[in-house]
Amino acid sequence: MVFKFEKIKQFWWISALIIFLPTLKIFPERYSYFNIDFNINNMLIDAFSTNLREYEREVNERIAIIEKSKDSVVVEK
């Protein structure tokens, strides 16, 4: 186990590179949610700028729509 960890330690710079890379924009603007972004700065900005109450309301609204639709099946846990 220690041997494997020592081999991994020599590649620490790859993880640092990934964290500080800019967003990899490989999809058109229409599909921008699928772009790859491991930049720590962007992650922190998203985490602190997200309105969690609004997000929770939207999720609950979607769940209610699914539960009330005619063709959905609700299975008890």
C-alpha cells in the first residue's frame, strides 16, 4: 500500500495543474453546462453565489409536478 502511495505522490503537480486550469469549453454555448471546470476559484464562486433556498424551491416544485402528473408512478420507500 505504501509503495502505491509513493508512486502517486510523484504526480502531485497534475492535480495542482487541474485545479488552476481555466474552464475547458468544448461544447457550444447551448450545452455549456457540460463543459469541464475544475478551477477552484470558479467552484468557490458557484458555491457562494448559489441561492440554496431558490434551488430547494425549484427541486420541490419539480417533485410536486412529477407526483401530480397522470403518468407517474409513486413508489413508497
